[in-house]
Amino acid sequence: MAINIAVVGLGKIARDQHLPAIAANPRFQLAATVDRSGGGVAGVPNAKSLDELLKLGVAVDAVALCMPPQPRVAIALDAIAAGLATFLEKPPATTPGAFQTVVRAAESAKVPLFASWHSRFAPMVAPARDWLRDKRVTGGRITWRESARKWHPGQAWLWQPGGLGVFDPGINGLSILTAILPGPVTVERARFEVPEGAATPIAAQVTFAHREATIAGDFDFREEQGERWEIALDTDGGTLLLSEGGAALSLGGGPAERAPVAEYPGLYARFAELVEAGASEADGAPLALVADAFLIAEPVRVAAYTP
């Protein structure tokens, strides 16, 4: 029997990724949407809030929460209280503490919770993790640069408290880094460039530590010449270069191997497994790194930016 799912928040990511992935997966049936504007999806019941949807009596087993992170925790707690398996778009919350509140609520209610990190489902992430398993990392860099104007036009929430700024995309790279490294990562230093009138950084330079290795982080939302989404790690067995957001992998200086990207289909395949098993998957490591960087960062004001 298909899992009846409601998509809550019908912004760009929901329409570009979530709805097509759900439609392509026979283990799910789009049962309803929640869209404050009332647009919804043709032929599918729509409500303006989760509370309103629950009162409509539509049969729903699960929800995918696709709104910005600031309101997501309250809605997640309501969904869990209603017994609905809950899929959190990334980042799962605005703070690690708020995220742990959601995790504990799901554990207490025995409701499946999936804190999704779509970049971990890029095709070359698992091979990179496997190759690093018996290597000693001696240094490296993570570069995550893209254009806010291209990828997030007019999205004011990114620049408000809790919006993460450049770490909204940058956390994708950190989700990969924490998935492939054999052991924990910590933040040593950070410098943030914060536009006038904004609460969050448009660029950041962060130094990470992994055992005895230092990994330099370069995050920038002002890259107008294409994207640079890559992680390079020097090891005692050569250099690993994971590029194109995890779609390409070069090992030891060899040619890059590439594979088609299907991150959101992979996310929904995993969510179906969790729902059917009554299990949860809720790793907060990428969010904790961002929070740590915010805590110790040296802020520098830069010119105002219009996305």
C-alpha cells in the first residue's frame, strides 16, 4: 500500500524536486498539499496550514516539510504529535537545540523522522567514503561557491536570523564532508562577511579540524561564473577530489568518474524504507558545524547585496 504523503510548503524546492520525486516513486501517493497562497496542486486537496489539513480529515501517513527553516520546528512538532512520519528538508532546524527537540519528540512518539541531506545522495559520495575508510587525511579544502541571484532570487528569509545565508548551500558541502570522513570534524576558526542590512553571511572562510588535519573552507554566495561545489582531501594514499556537488570523483590524481545525479529520488527511496520500518535517521552534524562557526566567527561588514 502506498504511503499517503502531504507536502507542506510549495516553494521552489518543493516544485522542482519534491513533487517530481514523489510522482516517480510508486511507494508514495501525493495525498494533499499545504500552501498558504492557496495554489496547491491540481486535483489534490490543499490547506493553508497543517492544522487546517488535519481538520479536513484527509488520510495522510507522512509529511514533507519544505518551508524555510525558521517555522519548521513548530510544524514538525505538530506533525509528530499527530503521528505523521516526518521528512525535514535541509537544514532540519535553525539551531541544534531546536533540532534535538524534534528528535526527542519523534523518539517519544515512536514516529519516523528523516532529517534529509540531499547532497549525501549524490552518486560519488558513497565511493568517496569507501575510499577514505582506510586512509589518513593530512589536509584539504572545501569550496562551495554559487550565486544567490541564480539559485535563491528574492528569497529574503536567507538573510534573516536563522536563514543561514551562504551556509544554506554551504551546509550541503558540510553534509558530504561529515559523511565521508572517518571520524568527527570540528570548527577552529571562522570569518564571516555580512552584508549591510543582513543578519547572515554572504561569504565565510572557516578552518575545520579532522584529527591532525586542517581543512580550509571557502563559502561564497557571490559566484556569478558558474558553481564550484568541491571537496579536496589530501591523504597518505593520494588526493581525493569530489566535485560537481558530489557527481564527479577523482582518486589519486586519476581521471574523474561521473554518474547521473538523482538526489531527491534517493531521498524518497530512503524515506520510504524508514516509514515502512518505523525507523528514524536524524544526523545533526552538519548543522552543528554551522552553529559552531556562527558562535566563534569574526564578523566583517560588507556592502549591501540584492539577491
